[in-house]
Amino acid sequence: MLRRLAWTSVPSASFSADGLDDIVARAGRNNERHHVSGVMLFTGARFLGVLEGAEWDLANLWRKLARDERHQDLRRIGDVLCGERWFPTWTMLRTDSAAVRAQIESLRSPQAPGPAAWADAVHPITLRVRHPAPRPDQRLESLRRAKARAGP
């Protein structure tokens, strides 16, 4: 059965953001071998992860995460059966968005959404980072290009 597991943690003092590319590459290889997909988001202050795969594989990954000294205050925020994958490939997203940081922090709070509602809170965060709204200067440039293509 396909499961979806969501978690969040705080980087430990021993964690170095310089090693993120190595972590992502190793996780990608391991996840591919075990048919696990998902996303890991790092804000610089928090991790948010969503893993999808067989129950046995996710249980093993959770145990590995719990022993990983780069994480502290690891919290499982959701664990459900799912019919299809949100993330068919493994992805690492990085963001410095204050809004995303605040949303992840709210998932860690005692008032966080319950088991039935966590997916409604987590999925939009990952979509927002993968498809961020264009900055005002990008929108202006886009309008200029469209105008130039249209001609006089």
C-alpha cells in the first residue's frame, strides 16, 4: 500500500548547509532504490519533508531520520494511505520565503492541523515553493516582452 508521511525538524548544531547537495544526491539514490518519492524543503531554519512509498520502506526511513544527528526535534506531522503520489520523483527545494517559514512553523505548533487536515496544509506549501509567484520586476519584464512581440 502506498503511504504518505510528512515530517518536520530543526537542523542540529552539527548540520552544515554546505552538505545539502550531498544529502540530496544520496537520498535520491536511496529513495530510487526503494521506490520512494517525495520532497524535502529547507528554509535555512527548518526542514519539511513529505515521503511517499510502501509502508515498510517509510518505516525504515523514519527510523533512519530519527537516528540522523543532523536533525533535532523531529516531528511526524502526517501519515496516511494515499492513492497516488504528489511527487513522482525525489526533489529538494530551498527557500528563504518568510511566508513559507511561518507556514512550516505553524505545522510545528500545538495548534497544528490534526491528522485529517495536515495534507491540506502541507501540499500548498510545497506547490508554492515549486511554482513561486513572479516578482513584480519579472511581471514587468514579461509584459515588455509580450508588447514587443505584438509589435506597434
